[in-house]
Amino acid sequence: MTTHRCFCVVAFLTAILPHNTNAQAPTASSSGNVQCVVDPTWPQKPDSFTWGAMSGITVDAHDQIYLFNRSEPTVQIYRTDGALVRSWSAADPIGTHHIKLDPDGNVWTADFRSHVIQKYTPEGKLLLTLGEAGVAGCDESHFDGPTDMAFLPSGVGSFPMATATRAWPTSTSGAASAKRGGEGGPGRGHFASPTR
């Protein structure tokens, strides 16, 4: 797990910090913590790709790093050595918010501006869209600025919404649950927006 976190941190820092041409490999301190430095050669991004804000990073079981950013293509997958594996566009680049893998290895993305959560194969084939693109709401068919996804071993997902600040339990196949949790606010049983 330390390796995954190290690569995620390096990917994020590479995108936002000035490059250091004297970068060194990660080292372990005497306490066992891994210390990382920015590697300006990672990833080996094609010249035709641009960097936007890096809104999400995740790592799959094969140590492939999925970057979800606010430019085209929105999803970029790299190996640990920095080589591009594949890419695709999953959302309005301005609305990208989070990317996550479910227990089966499917790729889920949250687009808060389009009010949708989408499920893809690892190769980028769209399998499912939850919510209605461009229509905000808080019912069985709509989201209002979804920001994240969480998955239980039972196959039920919880999808927090930015403005409505509620969890929407849904099966990973797309069937909405009639039971939703929470109201907006700071109290017990409430959700506070993670983006504010």
C-alpha cells in the first residue's frame, strides 16, 4: 500500500510543482516511512495531452495509475515506469471531480457539473450512467453535484452529493435504493459537503 500512496503523491506533485532536475528515487527513512521526491520524467505524457487540475488519482490491482484531470483526455492511465497505457474522455473536463475503482475493477467517475456518476470498464467502455446529464436534482434519478463514490462488499455504492449533501445508496448495477441517509448540516446523521 505504501507503494501505491507513493506513486499517487508523486503523480499529484508532478502535476502541480515546479520540476527539480536533480530528482532522486524514493528512500525509506529509519522509521520505515517512504520519502518521495518529484520525478520530472514521470509520467511520459504525450505532447498532445495537456494537464488540467488533477481532480482524482487511483491505482488498480496491476499498479496502473489512473489520473482524472480537468483537460483532454480526462482519464489517463500510466504504468509505474511512467509509460502511457491508455486514455479516454469520461466527462466534461471542467466538471471532473473524483475517480475510483470498485471491488470488480470497474472505473467510476464523478462529474459534479454534469450531475452524473459513470461506470466504465478499465478499457474505457461506458457501462452505466447514474443521474441525468445537465439536470440537477435529489431523487432516484438525479444528483446535484456528485463528488465521490464508496463501495461496500455487498455491491452497494454510496454517492455523496455536493449541494444536497446526502448519501444515495445504489447497487453498482444502477438500481437505486429507496433508503437515503442524512441531511445537510454539521450535526449527528448529517453530511457536510466535502468540497466546501
